[in-house]
Amino acid sequence: MKLLALEQYESIGVIGLGQTGLSCVRYLLARDIQPVVFDTRLQPPGVADLQALAADLEIHTGPLELEHLLAMDLLIVSPGVDLRTPVLQMARDAAIPVIGDMDLFAQHANKPVLGVTGSNGKSTVTRLVAELLEAAGLRVAMGGNIGVPVLELVGQPADVFVIELSSFQLELLHNLHFRAATILNISDDHLDRYNDSRDYANAKHRIYLHTDIAVWNRDQETTAPALVPENQQLTFGLSPTHEQGPHCYGLVEEADDWVITAHGKPVLRASELQLTGVHNLLNIQAALALVSACGVAPEHVVATIRQFKGLPHRCERIGEFQQVTWVNDSKATNIGAAEAAIVGLRPLVRGQLIVIAGGDGKGADFSYFRTALQQVDVLIVLGKDGERIANQVKHAITVTSLEEAVQVAAEIATAHSMVLLSPACASWDMFKSYEERGAKFRAAVEAYYGRAGA
């Protein structure tokens, strides 16, 4: 879809008053374009911010009305809005262009863009890529799904843009060109927003539409690009690598340690890293592949990789108390993320692996979680879909609060055990966000051992 100059559209609608929608309104107002704003909520929290930008904006709240949308020449839709909404589908059928903020950003992306998506690990990889590029002396502007709307990157002095993209953002991606782009992995997620798993995977694959280099996970064929030539591909995985060809990044096991390799040569050992888990060894490989597209070689950034601690709430080590390690993986809001944490950390645990899971499953089929749960010694469940997770194993302990989960886990844990909060669910049933859930988990652990005199 070819986007015209914005001045050629007489009426532009912005749908959704979240962070992205507000950034779109700011972007348009800065160009003397006054949009019409829509939000399906009757009292969206962004209205006050919107009125501070321009008091005379036309705002419609509540269910979308077809006649309002048909009066628009262009619709800019936020990623939180379900494109299957009937009136939106009718507007599209009426040939009204529907885009996201990525296509607006594409008009200003005059430097290389690196794109990162996947069901799990994308924020970790996005952050690591940015730090590796900065270590190589490049100016980096990072944004997208990681918290800074991409339109806020417009005009920033940058040599490279690093963008994290969710499947929702990719649904409306048409024109953004990537120097390199990756799908880290694909597992069932957001099935409340997609007709089926294939529909979700197809949204992810839109990241390969316009890319010079496709970076994919050779241990998961569903991430492989269908239309990108092999000489424009790089892969990463758990197996050893070759000096030539696309399969450049991998692992070898050596002296009770894992070694990350590039083009068949060792880069660094797992024991040297701040990050834990085999899944993070894959994330590092993906990051190395992406920065190579900007001319950054592994040997130039090894020190930065060693120092990288990852993101809060993502396999974040809270501490060791009475010979029990506690890990906060609250950001694991889907099965794939929790599975990656369990499989990645299990080899590191000499004692019991105790997992706390549950929350809002977003329509996921938890039978796919069963294999990973077989590696868990004790499963503690809570929240809206806790019992659905409990049904995947013979024995699970059900609790009603995170504090109770911590107490039960602490009483069960033996020396050299690990207690892992990896919910495989969103947090909305009990908490405002996964950040709040993770913070309360940390507080509960520290409070428990404070009372215990540890």
C-alpha cells in the first residue's frame, strides 16, 4: 500500500488513545494536521493528555460508529485495537486506508533499521542490540513495542534505529524497510486476538516483507522466511555453526560449559555471562547476527555482552536465601516465554525447580505447556487460569495470592533449589501489569526471609 503525503488526506482519524495513539496525535499536530480521535472506551485515560495537546480536537468515545469512520480518508490504528472489529473491517472494505504508526515512521527512516519480533525475548534482544551498537561507537535510537513509540524517534540523531515490533504492530506494517529483521521464536500467544495460531504466525512474518537480511531460529522452522533468498539469511540455534553459509551462529558444549560460536569460531562462554539460561544464549546469537548487518563484528562487543544483565522481570535473579535461588520471570506472559525459562534454567538447578504460574491465559491452550511442566518438580498455581495449568500435571498446589505462593515455595524448597515465578499468563486478573506482579513477588520473597531472620 502506497501512503500519500499526509496533506493530501482531508480527514485523518486516529483510533486508540494509548501511548501509541497519543504519539500519533502529537505527530500530526506538529505538522498542522488536526485529526479526529476515536477510542472504544467511554472514559479513556488519555483524554486529559489529548486535551492538553489541543483543546478543540474532535473526540469520539465508546463503540466505533461506521458513519464516523466512513467520513475519514485515512485511519491510523493503535496496536491495542482489534482489527477484526466489524466496523473497522467495513471501513477497510470501503477502501479507506488503515495504517499503523510504523508506516508514518517509515517516511522518516533515513538510516538503517533493525527489527526484532518474536513471542519471547524480543525486549531483551532489542536492548542488547542497542547496547552492542553503542559499544561499537554508533548512535542508536531505540523504540517501538519496548516502550518508546517510534514516532518519538523522528528527528533524533541516530546512525541506526532499533525497533521492537509486536504482532499487532506488524499487522499494519506495509512500507518500513529493514537492514535486518528477526523472528526469534513463535509460540501460541494473543489467541484472543487471532483466529488461530497460523493467523498469529502470519502477522509475525510480515517483518520479512522488506528486509535485506532475515535472521531466524533454525531450531524452529516456523521462523524461517518463505521469500527471502538464502544468501540474505542468517540463522542461530543450539547446534554448532559453519564457517560459510547462513548457519553462522550457534553453540558447542565444551568442558561442562556452553560456547557461543560465530562462523565456526568461539566468541564467549556461558559461564562468563550475567544472563542465565540456554534461551538467553540464543538471544545473544540473534543480537550478534543483527548487529553484523551494520558491520559490527563479535570480537568488538564481547565485553558488552559479558556485562549485559538483561531486563527487569525477565529471568531476573532476586537473590539466594537459605541456599534457595529466587528468580523473577514475571514478563513471561505466555506459554512460550515460561517454557523457555523452564527449559533454559533446568540444567542449572541441582535441587528442585519450583515454578509459580497462573494469571490470565489470553485464550491459550495449556496442553502445549505440558512438556515443559514435566521438567518442574513442584508447580504452584494461582489466578484466573491457574487451574487450567494445574490440569496439565498430576499434582499441583493451588494458592490464592502471590504472598501465599512464596510462603508455600519457601517451606517446600530444599538446598540448591530454585523458585521461578514464570506465570505463562498475563497479569491483568490480579495486578495492573507484569511489572507490578514482579515487584510484589520480590517484596514477598524479601518479606518472608526478613521474618525468618535470614
